[in-house]
Amino acid sequence: MRDILSYEERIEGPDRGLINSWYVGRRLALSDPDISVKAKNGELPVLAVKGGVERKINQSKIGSLWYLATWQGLRGDDLDVDLDAEVEMMCSRTGVKVLFTGDIKKLGDI
């Protein structure tokens, strides 16, 4: 159903693209079950949007709410992202903390 919507409807609507990102995660879980298992185990794998952790680093990172929505879709979770909140999570594999935000200024070059 989301595939028949225009770009503007999917990305520029009141949800700011979070529903679309969640659907991307659901589709990715079907096409790449290994990455879905990683997400279910609390890992923050590298995805097409900012927020994944490739390796251990000695500082925290900033990630987008789109990543968080995609990650929830990967895990098979319901979409639960507050557009006005920031969420901090730690990657279970690397121990790196990521602050997920919708603040474009904090995200920098995405």
C-alpha cells in the first residue's frame, strides 16, 4: 500500500517519513534475515540512514529517527517513535551509545 503513495505522501507528510522508514525495515527483514537477527539482539547495524555502528569507537554517535523507525521494522516491533523526543540506545555488539534525534542541526550531513 505504501508503494502506491507519492514521494511527498511517504516522506513529507505529518509523520516526516517514519512510517515509510518502518516499512523499509519490514521489507529488509524479509530480504536479509541475518540483519533482522542482529537488530533483534540489540545490535545497531549499519543501514542506509544515519545511526548504525560499524565498529567500537570511543565516543557516542548521533543517529536519525528514520534509523530508529527502520530498526524497529527490522525487529518486527510496532512503530514507536516520538517525533519530538530523543532516544539514546547502546549497540549490544560494540557498546557504542547512539542518540537518535529528529534535529537536523544535530544530524549534520545526512
